[in-house]
Amino acid sequence: MSQSFKINRPQHILDTEVCRSKILTVEDEAVHQFLLVDLLKENGYEVFTAGNGRDALRLLETLKPDLILLDVIMPKICGFETCRKIKANPETAGIPVIFSTSLDDSENIITGFDLGACDYLTKPFKPGEVLARVKTHLELQKALSEIVRVNENLEKIIIKESQELIKAERQAAFSLLLHGIVHNFKGPLTTIKGSSQLLRLKMAQMKTELETKNESFDFIREGIHSSEEFLLLHEQSILNLQDMIRSLMLKGRQDQQKDEEVFDLNDLVRKELEFLNADLGFKNTRKELSLTRKPLPVKAVFAEVSQVLNNLVKNSVDSFFGQPNQQNFIKIKTLKNCDGAIVIVEDGGCGIKEEHLDKIFDPFFSTKPKAGEKDANVPYGTGLGLYMCQHALHKIGGDLKVISEFGKGTSFQVLIPLAKEYVEIPEPTREA
């Protein structure tokens, strides 16, 4: 289709930043192609051409233009189909496309926008309109690219800063747990001290009895029996202390491990809950644990997944503040589905308001007061815990979801892909 082309050349729209841009014109009519190229080059743009959609798609394999002027009616591949393929390719989907066409009916215009075009030009072209729209969309694309760049830099800054704050938060949490561990140490140590004093008293009584040559063998037998009981208490208390120390040292080593490894998610849950028992708030909470019978091998950084579980449990404990005791429960269970391994942490705490659900994974957003804003006994947050949890899970292809009802409780679902090394263990056969 030939169209008349009137040129009333406008004053040049010069912008040194924009005019260094690369423009691809896709036009099957030579006269329109020539006039577009002439107009754009005269205004400082670097112009590339293709005579049809197929040639344009080939050219886009190596060329990444800043904008595409695309004719609709062309042989081989029409402009609509060409645009669809451009937008379907992640490498070219972000390039703005302006349709150039003699079709000015609304149906074709809507079709073009539905396919991802940002604008359209009708033939015969008006040079001033061509230059104005090209300049506008190049500036919009430049602004969008700058926003993306700023967002990427901001994301890096947030991650760096939040990692430092999370590190400080973890150290504070670790310090709190140490207080709990010290408190738990007091029980075994008090038992050892008390039984030692009783043992010493009993031994002194037996010594006195022997020195007075009172052959009360029944008393001696009873003393020996009591001494054996005290020794058993000693041994049990010492074993309890050894278990606590071993758990603490294991936790410390695993928190230092930064490399991904394959481990059983159920084993991590058991160890983390054993460690969290040093927190009296958690220890005194009703708990229900349900783990899959078979192991759930996942590949991740042990300390990061451990921190995710730690953070979710701590949030649950904090959610009980000011709640009736009968609502204070935490249910933790694991299961396996087609997507991978799942850990669910459910509580009967205060829940999350509906208007906050879309924000809880945003950095620096928290439903808790910040440290120092309220009474020191009120649980506080940095607004980074859930953000970092979700970020850590996304790194390994996992996810973190939440379901909550204000005043009734919250359920978090942690999804982690199973390790590729995972092999389903067949059920053992039983002989009749």
C-alpha cells in the first residue's frame, strides 16, 4: 500500500542523551522507510532498518535497540505477530514498540496495545508527531531504566544494611538465649550442690557411727543407699549440663557454616526447638510437634534456614504478649508435597490485621514497636526479620507464605525445594 508522505520538517528536537539512542524501523514500503530513516538520522538518532518482521526478529538476536517503529501490514510476518514474539522474548520484552500503520480503527489500535505496544502512529506520518512521540518514549524508557537501576542499588543497600541489623538482632537474641541457658544451668548445678552437701552430711554420720563403734549396719546400709541415690542425681545433672553445652556448641558451629549442604529438615527442626527451649517464653508455651516419618533432605545454608525457623517461632512467642494463657500454643509440623518440603509454624497469638498482611515482608515494616519506643518488657522488632526470611528462601528457590486472622492467630508456611540428591526410600516389604 502506497501512501502520500508530506514532510513539513519541524525544528530539530535535540537531546544529546536521547539522540544517542538506537532506533529500529521495520517497514516494507521503501518510501516510508527512507523518509523515517532520513527524519530520524537528521535528528541525531542511530537508525537500523528491516524490511519485514522476520528480518527484524533476526536482527534483534544481535541488536538491542532502544525503541522499535513497527509497521503493522507486512509480508511474511505481520506487525502484530512480530510484536507478540518481541514481547515473548525476555531479552527484548522491555524494548518500547510504536506501531506505524494506516489502520486507524480502534479495534486494531486496541490489539496493538494488548500485544504490548506503547504507542502508535498513523500514515501519512506527521514528522513533528513522529519526533515528539519517539522522544517521549525514549525519555520514559530512560527514566524507567534509571528507576530499575536505583531500585537494584537500593535493594543491595537494604540487603547490606539489613544483614548488619539482622546480625545485631541475632546477637541480641543469642544473648537472650544465653540468659535462658544460664537459668537452665542453675537447676542441675543446684541439684549437684545440694546432693553434695547431703552426701557429705551422710558420710559424716556414717563416720561418727563407726568411730563410736556402734555396729549399726542397718544405718550404714541405708547411708550407702542414700549416697548411691545422690550419685545418680549427680550423674544425671552432669549429663543434662553436657547436653546443654553440646547443643550450644553445635548451634554455634552451624551458625558459622556459610556453605550450602544437604541436611534433613526434620533434624534441623528438632535441633532448633531443643535450642529454643533455653528461652523461657518458648519453654513455657504449649507445643505440638508433628514431623514426617521419612527424612526431608534439602540443600541450603543450615544457619539461614535455622534463622528462618528461629524468627518465626520468636514472632509466635511475641504474639502471645497480653493474650490469655489458654491461647498460647505453637504447632510446628513438616510435610512433603510436589513442590518440596514444608514447615508450618502456627500459633494462637494476636494475629495480623488484614491491612498489614501485604506489608509484613517489606523491609523495615513491623507491627511491633521499635526498641525504646515503649516499655522495655513489650516485644519489639526491626522490621527486617520476615524480609530477610523471605529473601533467604527465595535465594534457594523457596518461599514464605502467611495466613492470619486478627485476634485468633497466624500460620506461616516455609517451602524449601527438596535436594536433587533426594531419592525416595521404598517401603520395606513384609513377609507373610
